[in-house]
Amino acid sequence: MDLSSIIIGFIAVICGFRVFLTQSRARKLLYLCCLNFCIAALIALYIKSPMGGLASIVYLISSTLSSNAIAYTLEQMKKIE
């Protein structure tokens, strides 16, 4: 393990705790996005091949799309209420 993996892992752990400790849904989504970026970076660092980079890109895109879908749904629910 190198220093960058340890730092990214530490940030991911902090974001994971913040997701469960935060009451605001908007902040939870921000922490989830940060956690997804950390996971994508760790995938790219651990799998040292072009396939690891591709897996990291696919994970990042799919997690970003799901976060955007959740944020859009929450915004629509606010408009309905």
C-alpha cells in the first residue's frame, strides 16, 4: 500500500461515517458522491491495468448517474409537497 491509497481510504471512511451521522439528505448525497469518487480512485489504484482504469470509469459514471437520479427525485418530491 502506498500513501495515496491510505489517504484516499481514510477519506472514504470519514465520508462513510458522515453519511450515517448527517441528518440532511442533501448532505448525505454529497458525502455519497465523495465516497463514490474515493472508491473509483481505489479501484484504479489497486488494479494496475487498463481494465482497472476502465472498471473505475464505469463505476464512477454509474454512481454519478445514480446520485443525480436520487437528487432529482428528492427535488421533485419537494415540489410536490
